[in-house]
Amino acid sequence: MFEANYHESLVPNYELPDPLVTQDGAAVSSSDWGKRRAEILSLFETHVFGKTPDQPIRVRTQVMSETESLGGKARRKEIRLYFTDQDTRPYLDLLIYLPSSASGQVPGFVGLNFQGNHSTTPEADVILSDQWMRAKGAGVVDHQATQEARGTSASRWAIERIIDRGYMVATAYCGDLDPDYDDGYQDGIHPLFHSNGAVPADDEWGTIGAWAWGLSRALDYFETDDEIDATRIAGMGHSRLGKTSLWAGAQDERFALVISNNSGCGGAALSRRRYGETVGRINASFPHWFCNNFRQYNENEDACPVDQHMLIALMAPRPVYVASAEEDRWADPKGEFLSAKYADAVYRLLGTDGLDAEDMPPIESPIQSRIGYHIRSGGHNVTDYDWDRYMDFADIHMR
Ligand code: GCU
């Protein structure tokens, strides 16, 4: 039986791979960073998340609705992205809120949600997802959302606060891209790339890769919408979807800013610390999230050629924000902080500031340098406090 370690004294000694030394042992200068970046990205593809196919998919869009919202402060749109020539699944429904007061193209935030777009807002006319839902409760019966599911995740989506600060916010249901269960990749978008029941190879993408691919398709859409400034989009995600926003931002440098909210193991937390959730545990509970090769590092973290500080470093020199929660020990807050800290050297090499902190800051004392970090009180969640800090950070680094 797996028992998580929550004692700092039982964290083993470990040595992290150096993002600024190549696999051949050569020191990396700022002019070499592009090459080293490609090497690290390829290591994450092969050993952690799996390669994303580069076969282009023609995306068709359909406006499903467009209306005033929030008492006229916002305009709401629902845009469906079809990935085939048929009007059938798989498709991705983007729910978008734009500030009515905006003049010109607006910057904003995009992130996937856990329970369907209808869960992020109490507004009763948003499309109720008929897609498979993993969670039970909160208006979900037999893995299907009911009307009672409306607004059940609204506290995690500070839509009105975001609008009040002049940003766009867009979200989509992760299950539109790939339902969150281990089905041998036979539904969602995987079959578009692996036909006739074929499965991804050991170094090819799993579910997180599919979700990250979807965030990039949202960005493709923003590039075609003249109300949205696609060059100033922050990719944001919580928990498994924070692992996803990091992986999307690593692969797709069009994301101007990347936010990891309580992303934990396989996200911002250092795997070698083996504190809280471990690689072995995550691969056992969620065998579909990463590539099969990642299983080689179950109880064998030191053998992995990368650790998660190198994922943060793949954002450099773009602003990146890592957030933890005090009671979220499963996600290893200190391990999340240390990833941000050990990515700092790459930012400095590239001539920007990195993380302006040596040690973990106290609760609710955000650091807002080019690498941002905070730990707030409370548990595993996304709160208004988190969103307010992300907007402060975006005001500094993306406005
Ligand atoms: C589980 C899982 C975590 C994940 C979290 C979530 O706790 O073990 O890795 O981040 O779910 O997505 O909420």
C-alpha cells in the first residue's frame, strides 16, 4: 500500500539535472539556449508526456451563441471547434467572456475545466455538456451532467473579477478533448491520429498531451478573432490541468504567460523529492495521463533525465507563475517552489530576472518577478485570491 511521505526529514538526498548543461556535459551559453531548449523539450516528450503528433488537423469553427452577459459588462460567446469534416465529436466548445468596455483587442486567460463549461458559470443558457464526466456528485449522475451541475465550479472561475479588470477569459471542458479515464485512447482526439484502434507508442502522448493540444487549438482560434489579442494570452490550469497548462506552454511558445495552480506531481513539483504524490503513484492511479515511458521512473525518479524545474525553464524568458496551497501537501508546495527557484538560472542567462526569492515566502506574500510564486492558506483549489494574483502578474508582465 502506498503511503505518502509528508516529512521533510524523510525527503531523500537527490541531485537535479542541470538545465544549463547539455546531455553531452557541455555548459550552455545564452546563444546555445535554443539548442538546449530543444533537447529538454525532446526529453520531456520521450520520457514524461509523450510526443504530440504534428499532423495538422483542419479546424472548422461554428458560433454557437453570442450574447450580453453580467448585466452588460461582458459579452459571452460559445465557439465550437470541429476537428473533422463531420459535425460530430470530437469537438471542443470554447466559452468566452469579453469585457464590453474594451477598445481594441483584449489580452486574457484560457484554461480547461474539469466539469464542463456549464459548471463554470451559473448562467442557465450556456450549453450543458453531454460529454462523459469523471466526477460524481455536483449535479453529475452516472457520469452525465444534469441541470444541477450548472455553476458548481463557478467559485474556481472568477469571471466577473476578470472582466472587471479588462481581461478576456475563455474555458473549455478537458473531456471534449479526451475523457479522463483509461480507455486505451479509443475516444477523444487520439483516434484522429491513431486510426483503426492503434494506440500511441511508448514515447507518444497520453491524455495530458491531448489536453495540451486542445489549448493550442484555442490559441489558433484566438488568432482568428479580432476582438482577442492572441499575442497576450495566459494559459492557466489547476492541478491535472495545471500540469496541462505547463506542457502546453512548453510546447507552444505563442502562450505569452503560463500559470500553474497547484499542479503538483508531473506539474511544477520536483519528482525527486518523492513528497506527497510520487511518479509511481500517479502512474498507477492515472495510467493514461503521461506516456508509457514515464513508468520507467516509478520508484526510480533519479534515473529520469529531467525533473520538473526544467519544465518551468522551458517557459523562459516568458513570464511563468507557480502557485501552491498550504494544505495541499499531496502536491508538495515546497517542491513546486523549488522548481520555480531552479528554473531561475535559465531566465538570468537569457537576461531577464527570474524568481526574486531564495527561500519559500510566507503565506500570501506573492513574488511577482518574471517567475512568480505564491502559497496561500487553504487547500487544493482555485480561489479569488489566486486569480487576483494572476491578474496582478499579468498587469506587470503582459499588459
Ligand atoms: C489527484 C492526482 C493529482 C491531480 C489531482 C487533480 O489528486 O493525484 O496528480 O493533480 O488529482 O487534478 O485534482
